[in-house]
Amino acid sequence: MALTLAQAVTQVRSNINESYDGFQELMPNQVDRDFSAASAWANGTDTLDGAYDETTGGVLTITATAGSQYCTLAVASAPTTAGRTYRLYFDVSSIVLTWNVEDYTGAQVLGTISADGTHQYIEFTAATPGGLRLVANSATSSGVFDNFSLIDVSGGFWSDDEIENWIAEGTRVFSSKTLLVQAVSTISPMILATPYYDSVDETFLANILDIQAIIYNISTSYKGLVKIHPRQIGNLVKSAVTGPPKYYCLFEKKLYVFPLASATEVASGTLDVLYSALTGTFTEIKEEYQHLPITYATAKALQKDQKFGQAGVLMQQFYQEISFERSDKYNIEVNTIDDFKIKATAGAQQNARR
């Protein structure tokens, strides 16, 4: 299963033997976390009429009789600072329907709880001073809650932001070196003032690295355009006439297509561009390659910790693997139509010469 960016960050932390479990607990009172005694949790103004019990079994049991009923935990018991990123951990059992987790005032929705499970978490960037509110999303919402924990994941020797930046950097290196982030975009031919398309005309051209093919699609048939060298552009422009496209080349993020489109081409067809793209977005690469940006980010984290030997080994592994993937998955042999023709036998060639 493909990883999210948050899961990738967690994997990097695991690789460097640092987990979020070692971060400082921000909920100062144990009883607010595990209900081992009377806590600062309280039934809200819009009370949970079905049930509110934090004294039985060391858990918080709540049941609503109307949507929007809630209970709260004061700001002092779960403080946050606006702009910082946090994780709120919790256990849930016997859940019915869903509950929103909000700050104390209800101004910010932090996330939604929808399933039973232990050590679940919601990650959020705070917009308020904190506190918590559990809000029923239905008249029959209920659940049993326990083991709350709040940590600041912006802090630590390695922050989430820098790990995410390293993952993005590794993703860009992977995409640029392997050309394996591939996509198809469609261009509607248009009458151009200049003999090329650029990122103003088609935004994907800003991140294009290499074109594998361009197909002129007129719905009833397809025609592949022939790639030319940029030095041939001058000869084509000099004698250019409008008509169906035949040739293309990519130069400085500009896509030249010849002949230039006339009103007929604008109305009748599209250009399907098959290309490799540059990206720094981790989730845009396939699952089978996601370990590579994680390896890169792990190496950068170890470099920051001055563990240069380990970092060097991982970085070497990273570049070796992307070189292999480039040669194995992208630099594949291209056969021409002539390769599929049946060649004449020696006897047939001799008879032909006679």
C-alpha cells in the first residue's frame, strides 16, 4: 500500500531510531489522559444527555441524544501554540458513528474519529491555544475513550518540516534522475504567436523533463509525431506552412510543434503528450519507489546528527538504486517497425540479384 507523507516521516524517524513516543508529553495531568481519578474533563453546555461517565473502569464513556452534544477538556490541560504541529493520541472502543475532535472553544476542527482502535492519532496544526472538545456528529453517536496523549511534533532534534523537505528533495532527485514519474497531458492545438508552447500555454511544461511520444488524436485516427533536433527548427520555420502536426522538439521547457496549427487543426484534434515530469510531491511516485526518497531523507537526517559514515552508505545506496531503476525501467530497448519484418533468405536474395 502506498504511503502518505506523514507515514513516510514516521518511517524516517523509525530508521534513525527516534519515534514520537519519546517526545515530551504536553497534557500535564495523568488523570486527564487515563481517567485513573477525577479529571478536568467536563460535560459540555450542550450536555451529553445519553451518558457521561469518567469514573467507571478508568475510561471516558459518552453517548449523545442529539448531534452537536459535547464534552470538553480545558486549555490548561491540553495547551497548544498556534502555528505548531501536534499529534493527539487516543484509544477508542465501542464507537457508534463518528465524533469530531475540536479545540476547547470549537473554533478549530482537529479531526474526526470514526473507528475503534488503540494508539490512534490525529495530526493537526494548531490555530488556537488548545483544549479539547469531543463533539457528537449524530444523535446516536457514542464511544469509550482512553489513553489521551498530546505531543508537539514540530520540535525535537529533527523537525517534521525538515524531514518533509528532505523527502521532497529526494523525490525531486528520484524523478529527475530516473524519469519514472510519468504522465499524459492533452494539448488543444492553437494558433500560436510564436512557434512553440510554454508553461503559459500549458502549465505541465514547467516540470517536463523528457517526452516519450506525442500523438495527434483526431478521434477517428492517431498519428505519432516525429522527434527532431532543435537545430532543425530553423529550416522548418523558414518553410513553415500550416497543417496537421508532424514534428516536435523540446527545448528549454518550450515545446515546438510543426507545421503550425491552422483553424482546421484547432477544431479537429488534440495532442496527447506522454512525458516524464519533475516533482517534489512524495505521493506522486509509485509505491515501489517510495522507499528511495525515504532512504535519502534518512541519510540527510544522519548527516545532521554527524553520523557521516552511515549517511554516506545510505546515500550511495540511494544513487545506486536510482541508477538501476533508470536503466531497468526507463532505458528500455526501442524496436523499429523494420525489426518485425521477415528478412529475405540467402536463396531469395540470390534469385533477386539474377
